[in-house]
Amino acid sequence: MDQSLLKQLTHWHKHSEHQKIVSALLEIPETERDYDAVCLLARAFNNLDRYEEAVQQLLIVEGQGRQDPLWHFRLGYAYYYLKRYDEAVHAFGDADKLDPGDPDTLDFLTSSRQEAGKQHSQVTRSKRVKPDNASGTGTPADGDFFGQIDFTRFWDDSDYARKEYVSEPPIDELIASIEEELGYKLPASYIAMMKIHNGGIPVQTCFPTDDATSWAEDHISISGILGIGREKAYSLCGEFGSPFMIEEWGYPDIGVVICDCPSAGHDVVMLDYRECGRDGEPAVIHVDQEADYKITFLASNFAAFIQGLVHEDVYDTSEEDKQEALRKVAAGKFSPLLAELCAKVDEVERIEHVIRTICTQIVEEKGFFALHADERSILMYDLQFWLYTKSYPQTTRDRYLGVYEQMIAFGGEFSTGGYAPGFITDWLDNRLQQGLIVENDGTLQLTAAAAETLIDQLKAVEVSGSPNPDEETFETIADQIRPFVLVQHDSGNVSMILNVGEYKAELFVLRADEGFEGNGYDWGSLAAVFLEEKMPELAGVIRFDPEASMFCAYSSEREAMYRFATGFKQACEDEALIRDLFARAELD
């Protein structure tokens, strides 16, 4: 493109004179417009709210734009405002893959997913027509409950699903027996579905909601659908079935639990018989233990619920959630109890580092921070028990089960945010059965041999989690920048993290009347000024991803991150310099 024209276009764009850009570029014959001209024309159309024309222009150069994140961003922008949210999700997703971490892209990607979910919800709700028949039970005369659903592709028949959920199709005698035990007549649509495939994990596990729950603002997620039976753990009358959830977890006795959720018991999906009576056609509701058993309406009947399920990709924030979890386990503040217990350990050097290393491995493997029944989770159960009983040797079973959640499960910043008590009692019973934990006069303790083995495991983690000789620089930089924390990720990224609130709090008071609070976003604004003025050569290499309680800078280029981290920490310690930089920080 002619440089004088480009300069003129830049000037018009800066002054929001977008129509002048369009007029100038349309004067160029279409066959003579190069890639840059077409993209700038599309940008101007977007800024004039002429999104269809923007899409048309961008698709002309689709072949050239496939590796350009800005092309994908502009296309996603147009699709977003055209309310073509599914297409916007794909476009912004491709932009993020090509240029990971760009905050504008991530904001639009998140919004597009949310709007796509709402759009799916509206479509689903418009199709929800309660079945009608003479008997009033909601059973259509032809028995076609589910419309066009292809049940050969509905289920995810993994080994785990078959082991924990799937039973043989129920016979009528079993159905009658289960209904008698539950005290409710099961919906005909549910029975018909179970006779085809009795319980399991569906491919599509999300259901849109208008109201926020403890799971998400705009949807709930299920782990599986309980089948009719007693043998499988996740069947209606199985080990973790409806009676168990009502009697042991306190869910309201208003119907039948039909789906478990990823929260490990802290929310469920139920059939609700309050309006229809025990023999009628129940609605489907979500019950949220975390919100004092709040009830959220989902569907007027079971068939409508199944038809309304959507794929988790519609709401996929897994990568963002994983990065947040990694930051949490790397720098989140330990609970008072866990900090107290760690302070008393001398058998293992850097026990806090060991705990963070194990939990980082858990997040890298799962994508989130949770303890289940896997090898590393069991190591964390052993570790917490050892720490607690080492400081409190007169610990009984009831005392330990009562205090367990105060260490990590609900430990504040460094926590899983919940837990399933069954995992802990199963672990404890297994350790007692194996002879690794013994009970004497009601008190529990690890055997000497088990404690020695555990300490050896922890020492091995400490060694494996330490930098290699070739990476001694990492340890040096990490020491130099405290209280900032330096974190290496398996992805290759290096992060610099700060739990805000104490360090340099007095700096942000200087502009408190303007709204600065010293939160993670304020730190991000300060760091952006430093980067722009003191290390402009690293612009685009160092990225920021702050949260309210945490500042985070990251990069895929290790040496660049080291330079930025040491430079920014030095600036923070130079009172005159950091005040000067802060004077130009912009409130987010």
C-alpha cells in the first residue's frame, strides 16, 4: 500500500473519521486492493457498524488471513455484533491460538461463548412444549419423546462411564421396585431412554440457565445421568444415588436426583414433583447446595431437559481456568492452619515449595485444582494427615475429619474450594486397612515406616521441583524479585505473580481519590507504563493477565521475562521512579 495513503488512513482512524477511510479505499479498484487495504476497509466498516460488509471484505482475503490473528479478530468482531456468536467463538478462538493471551481477544471470546450459550438457551426454550395426552402424564401417543436426537451419538461410553453409570436395560419389575423405593413414578420419557441406554455420561453435558449458579453465570454442567438400578454407584438407588443425596447431603425431599455434577456433590439435577404430585410429570430443576440449596428451573419435563443439553465447548473457559488455577497453587496464600503446620516441619526442606509443586502437577494433569482418588491426590491426603498429626498427636478420626477442610479444601486463596467427604473417608479406611495408619486408644497416626516412606516421597518432589543446574538463573531471579513469585509452566510460559494488598500499598493511596485501590488491575496499569517507557522492546512479548487480588505478567520467552521481572522489581524499589511511573498509570 502507498505509504502516504497509509499515513492518511491512520490519521483518519485516530480521529474516528471512518467514512473517509471507506470512501478512499473504495475508490481503489477491487482487483488492485492488496491484503492490507482490504483489512483496513473491513476495520472501517466494523467501526461504522456495517458488519455484513466487513465480513464480505474479510472473506475476500480469507486465504491470506488464516495465519493473521488480527484478521481473525476483525472477523470475530463483525460476527459478534451480527449476533452470530458461534462463528464469533471460532474466530476469536483462532485469534487466541495465533496470539495467545491478548486481553481484548480473550474478553470477546468469553463474551461470545456466553452469548452463544444464551442463544442456544433461547432456541431450546422456544422448542419446549410440554407433551400432552389424555391421561395428563405427559406421554405422547406415539412415544417419540426426543425429536431428532440421535442416541447412537448421544453417549460417551468411556470405561469409567460403563463402570460407574451404565447398567443393563431395566425390566418392568425393576422399574416398579425402584419407583416404590423412591416413592415417585418415573417419567415415561426417562424410562424409555433408560430402556435404550440405562444411565451414562452424555457427550453434551451443559444446560443453559438464565440465572447464575455456583457453577457458572449462564449454565450448569452435569457429570452423568443416573440409570434405573441399584448396582452401579451412580444409579438411582446406588451408592451415590438419589436416597443417598437426600439423606446424607440434605437435598430437599421433593423428588428424585437424576444427575450428578462436577462439584462432587455440591449441586445436583433433580426431578421436581411439587406441582404435579408423586405420579405426575415432574419438572427438571438444579439444586445448589453451595447457595443454601437454591432451586433453579431448567425444563418443564425430562425430554425437554435432554433436548436442551449443549456441548461444553459452548462455554469452554478451560484454558483460562487452568491458568488461574496454576496462579493459585503457585502463589495463593496458605490457610492459617496449613501455614502453622508447615512452620513446624524440619524433616523436609521447603515443605511449602513441595506442596505447591505437587498441586501444580495436579493442575497440569487435570486442568483444575481438585483432589480425587488419583495418585497425587492420595499423596496430598497423606501429606495433610502427616502434617496435622505431627503437630496434634492426640487426633481422633472425628477430629481429623472435622478439621480436614481447614487446610486446603476451604483454605482461602490456596484451596480447592470444596471436597467430597467420601474421598477422605475412603482414603482413611484404606490406609487403616493397609496398616499404614494405626489407631491406638482412639487416636490415629501414621506408622513409623509409612511416615518414613512419605518423607522420602516428599524429598524426591523437592529435588524434582528444583531448577536444574542449567536453570540456576531462575532461582536467582526468584529470590531477587520477592515478594513477586516466579513460576515456570509446563507450557513453557514463565509468570511473575504478586498477591496484592500489602506490598507498596502506600503507593496507590496517592491516587485513591481517582479510584485506585492497589488491586491486580492497578498493578497491571503500573506495569504497563513501566513496560512502555522503560522496556519498549519487550512490548508484545510481555503480557499481563491480572485479577482483582492478583497481578500477573507472563511470557513464552524466558529471558525476556527475567529482564522484565528484575527491571520492574528494581523500579518498585526506587521510590522516585515508581511514583513517577504511577503518575501516568491509567485506571482500568
